[in-house]
Amino acid sequence: MRLGDLYTAVDTHVRDYPTVQAVIRFGELISQRTDGRLGLKMFAGGQLGNERDTLEITTFGGLDFNRVNLAPLNSIEPLTRVPALPFLFESTEHMRTSLDGDIGEEILASLEQHGLIGLCFYDSGSRSFYNTRGPITKPEDMRGLKLRVPGSDLYVGMVKSLGADAVPMPLDEVYQSLAQGVIDGAENNWPSFESGKHFEVARFYSLTRHLLAPEVFVMSKISWDKLSADDQAIVRQSAKDSVPYMRKLWDEQVARSMKIVTESGVAVNEVDPAPFTEMMTDMWEDFLDTPEQRALVERILALREGGA
């Protein structure tokens, strides 16, 4: 949807969040590189709806650009489940190495058949569990907890495998649900835990680091097809060039969020991932139902330090 000479872009995060700032930077780059022919209007903070709704609008060409979590894509494209598998990536460096190359390009390319052009991956940090009841140190501590998850069968399966009750819910409903006791907790990265003010009501943050799933920056294929080949190349390169900028902002934001949360008195505890990882074997099998998915997993595992 063009607004005058501007393309529309959406993000559910607040305006100063690293992904939003990266998309704004992307907009500056395409404007500079086309002498102002292309530009961007950013709608941050979920102004135009939650991710699942805006993603559907994007596929129909009602929005041009969208930064989304992998979760709403998991039910659309099987390959997007691979980087969302719990305990797949052993570190941020492993995740970045895996997705900056051919593996990432294959996953992004798989979105085109669904009306989306995958442009790049943005970091989403390591996700851990937080709750209102007490620290989680072992899987048994999760039994009976009602935990919010994004609307994805994969996230639901992960939480159920660990003995908790999964409650799919939009991100903007989490704070109130925690405060009212509708849910006991959720899982997310440091910046989301802090910027959403969830730490004010969920005072226990347990560093399971179960997911290092990235976020994705996409363009509507309908909008993409209207661009010339030269402009398509500019859009692709500008998106790639926004990634280092985003990662710098991300690393700085993580440090700030950690400081805010820990200084607020939230009880933060380290967690041995081994017993949690062991419980994921069957879940991996449930969600890897194509040879293409399994091949990507093997290639990612081979990039671990020392190999799989």
C-alpha cells in the first residue's frame, strides 16, 4: 500500500526497538540509492495489528514490508520451522554463521511461493522462560505452569514437551495476562522481557536459552513484482546492509535490558540446558517431516563448534 511516494512497513515492537530502527535504516538506504524514488513510512508498536494479521495483509499487497517473528510463518512454510527448533543453535555466533549463508538464503527463498519475498534475518536473541511463581532450574519445575507462547504449533509443542501448559497469545496481551493471573509466565529475550514491562509482574527469569530463532524481514511479492530489476537489487542489498546495523543495536539493547531487569530485583538464574535438551528429541521428530528440513538441520549441526 503506497502512501504517496512512500512504501509502508510494520513492526509490532516499539519505535526504538532494534528491529524497528533497522527497518528505518533500510528505508533510508533505499531512498539514498534511488535518489528519493523509493521511501518508507514506518508503523511501529503494532499500530496496524498483530503479526499474524499484518502478515496476511502483506501477502495480499495491503502492506509492503513487514518484520515478523518466525512463529506465524511456521504454519505457512515448513522450512521456517528449522531455525525455530529449540536448542538447535549453540550460540549467537552459530546462528549468525548458519543463516548468513546458503542455508539462510534457502529458507528466505522458500517464502516466495507464499506471496512473500524474504529479504534478511534479524537477531531475536536467546529466549528464556520467565514466570510469577519461582525459578525454573529443571524441567520438573515447569509442570502445570500456564505459559504464553506465540501462535505456532512448534512453540506449543516445545512447552508441552517440557510439561507446562501452552497458551497461544499475541505479545501485546502478555503484560495484562500476567498481572491478572491468566497466565503464569512466558518466554522471550531480554529486550522483549524488559521493553514490554513483563519484568514488573514476572519476577523470575530462568536462562534456559532454549531458542535462538531469528526474526525475518519480508516484502509483499505483489509490491516486489512492481519494482524494476535494478530496484529489486537495491531493495535486497539495502536489507542485507541493515543487518550489521541491527546487530550492533541489538547487542547494545541486550546489555541495557539486562541492566534494567537485574537492577529491578528480578531473580535471574542460570539453567543447565542438558535435561531440557534431552526432552526435545521426540518434538524435533514431530516437526521435521520433510527431507529438506532434515537436510538443513544436518547442515546447521555440522557448523557447530567441533561439528554435531
